[in-house]
Amino acid sequence: MTRDKRKAIPKETRAKVYEMYGGHCAYCGREIDVKDMQVDHVQPVYLGGKDDPSNYLPACRQCNFYKSTMTAEGLRNQLRLIPGRLGKLFIFRLALAYGLIQFTDKPIKFYFEG
């Protein structure tokens, strides 16, 4: 099975996407350089989303990689699982014991959600 290769996103469109959130990742809110920004499809093309500027958000490499072909809600659900996964690691449990890190009940709110 071959996949159709998508066209590169024009420079002008990339610049507009970058400015949507003032140079911040739409998910985690970190500042990103325009050269490091990845254009994410809000509704993944894999799930029927359009390759159209109305479906684009600026994303840092980490968020875009982790989101992969998920929706934003799918990403949120996966992020909720991370503390449990980390809790299995000895070094993480040690950091918790020494108060170097802590769990919070803070809801996961993406930068683009305001």
C-alpha cells in the first residue's frame, strides 16, 4: 500500500501558523523558533482531516511527535497516563521521595484552549 505524499506547506502559510499563538506551541505553550515549529493537523489527515490552513496549529517537535495521529482529546488522554507510567521507574519514585518532583491534580489544558 502506498501513501500519497503530501505537498510541502508553503513558507507564507507556515509563517501565518507560527503567528497564530505568537511563536508558542499550541499544545504545551513553550516558545518555539519558527525554524523548529512543526505544523500540526488538529484533525489528523490519518483520521480524515484536511490538509488545509483551517486545520493547522503550531507545535513543538515533542508535542507533535507525541500527538502523532491522535486528536487533541486523544493526546490529552495519553498525557493523563504518563504519571502512572513514570511511577514504575525507580528513579522517578526516588525523586518523589526526595520532594524533587510532585504529582498534581491540575487538569490538562492546552495553550490553544486559552
